[in-house]
Amino acid sequence: MLSALLFDVDGTLADTERDGHRPAFNAAFMEFGLGWEWDPDLYGALLAVTGGKERIRFHAERIGTSLPDDLVVELHAAKTRHYTRMLAEGGIPLRPGVRRLLEEARAAGVVLAIATTTTPENVTALLRHSLAPDGPEWFALIAAGDVVPAKKPAPDIYRWALERLGLRPGECLALEDSHNGLRASLGAGIPTVITVNGYTRDDDFTGALAVLTDLGEPGAPYRRLDGEGSGVVDLATLRSWHGR
Ligand code: XBP
Ligand code: MG
């Protein structure tokens, strides 16, 4: 029985990394006069580290510097400010099929929740500006950021969400876009559908229910990347994959 859909945010609800988070990090680095610039390729490599503060610390170490913790926190707060401003300017649309599936699930009384590594303000800003002014209220739970110390690929954020929702993993389905995200959701025992993006196309998705280009829209169907098939992902599709 499928009672809830748990959505990852970055790369899944919207293509936020390359032209959202990345330029926001760069704007913060400029503001602080660090002289760092993360180009799209370097950023792709840095995505192996989840969490913005963790990513900044990792990069600093790699180039042989270390930043005091309060500076990392300030730098990251500036990045969040730049990023949420970009979202407020309507900068980042939802991926194909996301709004359609959310609307269908909501109308059918399927519980909607978020399980993400990103900062809570980023999630509410995306949902408000790219989904609907009351977008955050569509979700029974927004599990985000530092509420659990161990970020994806650790399963902690999904386990935390399951506990709050009072649901068993088998009653849920997760939607993810990356190997790290899949490890987190499967680690919590939640069957998972993947929609890839430019950064994650070549990730290892062993164990996923299905690997798709996107959720598809009428007239612009998804393509399955782990076998044959194409179409539009709706609740009936998810229920049939979930039931296998
Ligand atoms: C998202 C992340 C985040 C964002 C940046 O991973 O790794 O770090 O890139 O967000 P997922 P913050 O899609 O698996 O949740 O800077 O707010 O951490
Ligand atoms: Mg993601």
C-alpha cells in the first residue's frame, strides 16, 4: 500500500545545482573576497560531498587552507541569502511532471513529504516561488538540513521523516536524483524512483525501482534508462512499480 511520497529537492524537484546553488556559492565567495570560483565541472565533482557547509570545508581542505568554523557558517549564510534571492526572482522552474504529480497525489490524499540535505529556507523558498504561494503547506513534513547530523548518503534524514510521519518504509516511495540520495533512501528501506539530471546521469542506481530521464509530461514522455519504456509518471505508475 502506497501512502506517502517523499521527495528529494535538489536535482529532483528542480535542477537547482548548476545554475542555482553553484552561482550562489560563487557570489558568497566573492562577497567574502576569497577569490574562489566553482566552475560547472569542479562543482560536479564537489557534489560528492552533500551539504553546503560540508562542501565548503572539503574544498578548503583540498586546496590546503582551513577556514574557522564561524567563517564557514557566515559564508554559508551569505550563500543561502543569494540562493533564496535567486528563487524569489523566479529563477528556477520545477522539473517536468513534478507539479502534475504533486497535484494528483494531493488530490488523492497521498501524504507528501520532503527529505533533503539542503537548508530549510531553500526548500520553502523553492516551494513558494516555483510551486505555489502555499507550496510548503502541501507537505505534511519538510525534513531538511541539519536536523540530523549525518547527511545523505546516511539514511538518517529518511529515518527521521518516517518516524515523524508515523509510517513504515514499505508504505512510502522516495523520489531521488543521485547515488548519494538513493543510498540514503534505500538505507532507510524505502523503494525509490530516480529521475536523473546532467550531473547524475552516470551515477550507480543499483536497487532503484526505475531510472528515468524525468517524470514526463503529456507530449514529452520520460524515457526509462534502466530498460525499455516511456510515458508519464502518475500515481498509477508509481503504485505498479511499488507493488513489485
Ligand atoms: C543537496 C545538497 C545540498 C545543496 C546545497 O543534496 O547536497 O548541499 O547542494 O544546499 P540532496 P545547502 O539533493 O541529496 O538533498 O548549501 O543548503 O547545504
Ligand atoms: Mg538530490
